[in-house]
Amino acid sequence: MPTFILKINNQKRNVEVDEDTPLLWVLRDHLNLLGTKYGCGIGQCGACTVHIDGVATRSCLLQVQFTQDVEITTIEGLSEKGEHPVQIAWKEIDVPQCGYCQAGQIMTASAFLNKNPKPNTSEIRNAMHGNICRCASYNSIEEAVKVAAD
Ligand code: FES
């Protein structure tokens, strides 16, 4: 099996896996970064969202062979320099219910706010609509993104 050298959360990590292994499983099964969740495995739910060079990306669809020359940030890396404003807002609004989708939601929201720090409601809805929440806490998610943007 080939060895891949990945840059994850500002650290170089070596993994020996098949080249078509989805990044999601590299993170979870080989690097014990369990904050990134498996929901559907087919790019439909957003639970597996990470940042690739700052862009929200579904790690279940991204093969490890395409991740060697990029910066990968997971939910564990988001708060390396202290709690991220999106995470603070999430706690303030008390968003999570079951919590399963929250890492993906927060990764999507943080990448979005980096690009658009003062979004309007429709921009927030548009940015977040692809992240599915089975508890339907969409109103709280929208409110937390607004708080994080303040
Ligand atoms: Fe990747 Fe659902 S697990 S989008």
C-alpha cells in the first residue's frame, strides 16, 4: 500500500492506505480524528465536512490520493488557537440536539464566514442548506451563524 503524507491541523501525518480511500476514513480509522462524522457516504448530508485549503469539502467524496498538497483542517483543528467564534456562538445559542451533524455544520459555517463575514439571512440559508440536521435545528443553526458573524 502507498504511504501518503498529509498536512492535517498544521501537522504532517503519514498514512498507509489504498489511494482511493476516502479522506473521511483516513481521518477516522487511521488518525483517530473522530470529530468528522459519517452520515451518508455519498456527499448528501454534510456530516463529514472538513476544510481543504479553507474551503468546506465533503471528506467522504475526496480520495486520499488528492489530498497530499493541501491544508486539511478538521473540527479538532478549528479551535487550535482557542475556541472558534462559530463554536462560541453554537454554545451561546445551544444549537445541538443529538449533536451528530454539528461538526459538519460548524465546519461549513466557519468556512462560509471566512469568505463572507457579514452575510444576510438568505446568504446564510444558501450556505448552510446542504448540511442536513435530522433534529431539524435549522433555526438555531441560522441564529448561531448570525451571532458568530456579529
Ligand atoms: Fe459525506 Fe454525508 S457523509 S456528505
